[in-house]
Amino acid sequence: VYCISRFHTVELRIMDSQPSPQDAEAAIAYVIGISEAAKHGVDVSYLPDDQEKIEKGFESAVKYGELGRIVDSEGNPRYIGEVIRDTLSVISPYLREMDVDPELIGYMHQRADTPAL
């Protein structure tokens, strides 16, 4: 996820193709869940106000995936995978309210809890 402040938007960057259709559905549901939480005033942003730190975190995520690290809004270093799991915990109730398939939500949690190789 990449913040484009001049347009007040967020860009989601994922691989050109996902390993499976279920992974593609999970990526879409993740973004929709974040949007739904934001509509309810829930901030799931962990980004600092410092653009340089945001860019370093982005580079780390691109290079190392979920093992990359970012500096959160409180100045603490965090693994990307940890941020994904925390965000998923926050957005899961909104996904359930939107009648997202419970099996897909379970799959999302399973993927988030499985370390990348």
C-alpha cells in the first residue's frame, strides 16, 4: 500500500498475478475491509508523518515482503507481516458485516499467520 498524499489516495501494489484466485480475492477483500473500517472512522494507518520514513518502509516491503520493516506512527520498527496481521484483526468484523465468505476470511487469517519463505 502506497500513500499518494497530493491526490489524497492510496495505491495498492500487488504482483501482476496472484498464486491463486483465492489470493486475488483475499487481496481485494483486504482493501475493501480497510475502506469499510475507514468509513466507520477506524484508522488502520500505521504510517508515520515523515515521508522519508514512509519511502524507506515501502522500499523494505518491496525488497523483503512481509519480513520488511516499517517505522510506525509512534516511531516503533515493525515487521510488515505484523502490520498485516494487526490490520486484518481490525477489519475482519467489517468483512463479516459485509457478508464476505467466512472461508475467505479464514483463508486470509491463515495466510497472514503463515510466514513467507
